[in-house]
Amino acid sequence: MSQIRLMKPYLGFDEVEAEVREIFDSGIFTRGQHVQAFADEIAGYTGARHAFLATSATTALWVALKAVGVGAGDEVIVSDFSFPASANVVEDLGAVPVFADVDPSTYNMDPAALEALIGPRTRAVIFVDALGNPTGVTRISELCRDRGVPLIEDAACAIGSAENGRRCGSIADLSCFSFHPRKLISTGEGGAITTDNADWADWLTVKLAHGAHGMKGVGLDFVDYGYNFRLPELSALMGRKQLARLDDIVADRNRVRRAYIEQLVPLGFVPQAVGDDVTYNVQSMVFTVPEGVDRDNLILRLRGTVETTIGTYALSSGTYFLDKYHTPQPVAARLEATTITFPCFDGVDVDAVADAVQAALGG
Ligand SMILES: Cc1ncc(COP(=O)(O)O)c(C=O)c1O
């Protein structure tokens, strides 16, 4: 039997074949109808006023930090349980990532930790929807508004998630998404930024077009210097197809989640907790392992049968950030050591995974 993989894409070649041919026939590989439509559809789906495409969540986060004016010497408070990109972008701008510990059940930024860390040098806050879970983002958003600090939501994993009836992308001041293959929408690599703020939207419009705005004679008028983080037409087409089915994909992943909870909770696994008024997209099916179980050993024992991985990383405990800042956060560190991600996709055989887990624990 072949290994059960962590993720399979929600897109088949048949679904795009005709349009791929059209793109090749037209010769328009960038800045075509699919790019514009995908950006508009992301705005429409999330409820944000403005949406911009990017090459990844990393470039989206980087440019979002630039938009709010983060630079050398500023502090940016970052959820500690995430993929390192959330803090790398801060570091790259010469700012200081200040790591906020997380709630042990939701894995998301602890509001008390945030309050204790906000100070005169805080220029922005990056809240991470850990593994797609938006629980608590609304409270953090209110807190940031009260303190006059812009909130950037690292919603890399969270397309399709919502809290209190508002979808990720329309809650924080700026939100950044990823379309990497481990996400619910995959364009190979890709990302997006959403915002309601007209000033940041104007700035992004110019900056993401190499600094061009309007015409000067028959050429472009380069009113600023800028960047190119454009998503190609083929990728935008792939994104559009999945976005059109996103709510079904979210519903499917929640069915898989319920099946996992039924099978693994009796064995002592504890699922990531989700708030009452939350739509969770289940980007990753993550549990804390039972008391006394060696997580690394479990992953190694399952190898070859079931592909698993750790939940995600305690950023402040990674070698680079630990050596530089010496600010390890205890809850995130414990979660990095005790969480495990199981396969989650349309049609995954949860019974087979549970049997393999039981065998690995018993053997
Ligand atoms: C929370 C989080 N932020 C940022 C990223 C980076 O996303 P990308 O690979 O699109 O740059 C990831 C990738 O997994 C992530 O999980």
C-alpha cells in the first residue's frame, strides 16, 4: 500500500484544460483577464474593498509591512507559533520581531501577551491564523485599534475561514494569503493581500506596478519606485477554479476533521480548539499527542504508511531568532514539540490513518 499523503490538490487538469489552451492561443501569460478577475473575486469572497495578487504570502507580508511604514528600528509583534516567514519579513526590513506567546488550545496569539508587549516602538502587529484557525483575531483587532497599531493578519493558511460572520481578509487592517500547495487554494506558488484602507490600496496599486501610475505622453509615468510580485495568468486561472468551490472544500475538510476527532480523541489526542462563532477551513488537521507519547517517534513510526509532520514552529526557538533575541516562548515551544499534522484531503481514508496510529502507539 502506498503512503497516505498529507495533502492532495483540489484541482484536476480537466477543469482547466480548455482555458489553458485559450491562454496559450492568446499568448497572454500575464496581466490578462484571469489575473484581474482573480483579484476581484478574492475581494468579493472575503468582503474586502481591495485585493492584490502576489507571488507568495511571504512577498505579500513583506509588502504589507512596507505599506504601513515598518522600517529599521521598529518593533513588530508576531504570533510565535507559525512558519518562519511571518517573522523573516520583519527581520528583512531591519525591524525587530517581538514574539508573542500563544494560547495552548487555539495556538493563536494570546491577547494578554500582546498587551504586555505593545510599547512606544511597536509599529505593527502580525496575528497568525495558526493552521487556518482565525479564533481570536477579532479581539486582537479591537485591541490593536484601541492602541492605534495596524494589524496585519498572516492569513497564509486561512482562506475560507471566518470569525463572527466576517471572513478572513476583511477583519484586520491588511490580510495576507498563501496559495502554496499545502493550502486550500493552490496556484503552485502565489499569494494575495486584502485591505479596506484606501491609502494603503493606492500605495499598493502603484508599488506593485513598478511605481507606475497613469501615462506620461505615450509611455508610463513612473511616479515612484516599485516592485514586481505579479502572479501569472495560468496561476490566476488555477486560483479562480478553486475559489469558486471554496465553501465546498471547507465543508469537506470539516467532515474529515469530525471523523478524525471521533477516531483519535478516544486515543488521547487533543484537537486544536476553535471558537464558537468560527468557520474553520481546517488547513491542517493538527492534534496534540497524548500525554507521554513521543511525538517525533510517532512521526517516524508512521513514515511509509501515513505522511505526517509537526504542527508548526515556535519562531522564537528557531536557531537564528533564538541566537539573536534570546526570547523563547514556552507555550509555542511546547506546541512545536507535541503537535502532529495528519493527512486531510477529499477522500482521505481516516480509518486507515487511525489504524496506523493505533499500531504505531501499540508497537
Ligand atoms: C503562517 C504562514 N505564513 C506565511 C507562510 C509563507 O507562505 P508562502 O509559502 O506563500 O510564502 C506560510 C507557509 O506555509 C505560513 O504557514
